[in-house]
Amino acid sequence: MASVENRLLAEKTIVIIGGTMGLGLSGAAACVRAGAKAVVVGRDADHARAAESDLGDSSRSLAGDATDPRTAELAIELALKEFGRFDALYHVAGGSGRSFGDGPLDDINDEGWSTTLRLNLDSLFYSNRAAVRQFRRQKTGGAVLNMSSVLAFSPSPKHFATHAYAAAKAAVIGLTKSCAAYYAREGIRFNALAPGLVETPMSRRAAEDPAIMSYIATKQPLDGGRIGRASDADAAVVYFLSDQAKFVTGQVLAIDGGWAVSEGT
């Protein structure tokens, strides 16, 4: 991947849904370092303001719920108003449905299923739809980068048996690939990232469990065997959103420390 310091995103404006914490905030900072203007969106107003302060004059923030269809539309409108253009969407927003009742299939309650899909799939559908509608109005093409998970295609039944979450993240890949095929002729690219276990607020349960951390040491064996860092995805984010990837669409990149090719013990 190209260095994020090469200003590969100069002159571009990127909307990042879920860009005020964790993977999204780290990606937003990488985009700004690479020359982009960024509009970051998060549910918590305090986090949104703090993110804008951290990112500096090249950013604007919006507090809004990604599961509201209007949130992504408002973020794109803000990008156009403040920076005069809209070039790319990075959708990170999502979350665990475990506390709502996600788990193994026979244990999932109706709320666990519907809430998990709303957080991880409905929100992404709304942002992707809003982005494509604007790209088509502009007749400019554009880039969409979606957040899936390694659990979409590499299950871990002992420690990560949340089947609604896995289903939602697998659906993200299906939507990404279908849209990549359909909109390629218009220069609109769709790609996805599939992280392993990354240290974020969502992964606190796993990160504080000694048994899971022992498992991760062999399941994610790269770099000494560790939980991922948000910054591990930064170079990939910049690459997929930049013109360096102008001939790349419909791809899913696992940034998983070797999860998908390791047994874990």
C-alpha cells in the first residue's frame, strides 16, 4: 500500500460514517494526512466535536444516527456546502448486537436479529444509496469503501458466535460486490475491508477476556500475535479511496493479522 503521507487524496472530500471513534477516526486522520477534506459522522455529539477538533480545519463533523436514512444525506450536503465537492464515502458505523440478543442462531431473539441488522446493514444501505445518488447527480464517478468483518467468511465458533452480526457483515460483501458490478460503467467503485479483532470500544469484552486474548495470539499471529490496532487499516483506506485504486472494484481486503488462514489455539 502507498504511504498515507503521499497526499494521495489531495483535492478530495470524503464522508466517513462512523468517523468519530475507533477505526473510523483513525481512517479519517489518515485521509486528512493524505490531503483530503473529511466530514465525520458519529452518534455522540461530544465525540463528533472532539473528532473535528482533533482533525483540524480540513474536517467538519455531524452528530447523527447512521440508522436514520437522512444522516448520510445530511453529511453529503455538509461536504458540498463546506468543501464544494463529494468524492468518496467510507462507511464504518456498526456495532455488536450481543447486548440486544445476538448469539448462536437458536438463541437469537427477534430484537437481537433486527437490531444487529439495523446497526450493521441498514445503516450501510442508507449511506451507500445516498452516495450513489449524489455521484450520479454529479456525473463524476466516486469511491465507496464499506466495513465488513472477517467473521463474514471465517467463523470462530468458540469465542465469536454472533450469527446475526456474521450475517450482516456477509451481506455487506454481497451488496458491495453487486453494486461494484452494476455501477462500474459509471466510474463508481465499491470495495470492502474485513478486519479481524481490532481494539476498539466495540471489542472491549473480547479485549478484557484473557482466554480470548490467548486465542488471538495464535489466531492473529502476525506482528508477534496481537489484537489489531485501528491504524492497521489506515493505508488500505487511503488506497481504496484514492486514484491509486481507480482500476479496482468489487474487492474485499482482509486486514486480520492472519486470522483467516490460521487455526488459533
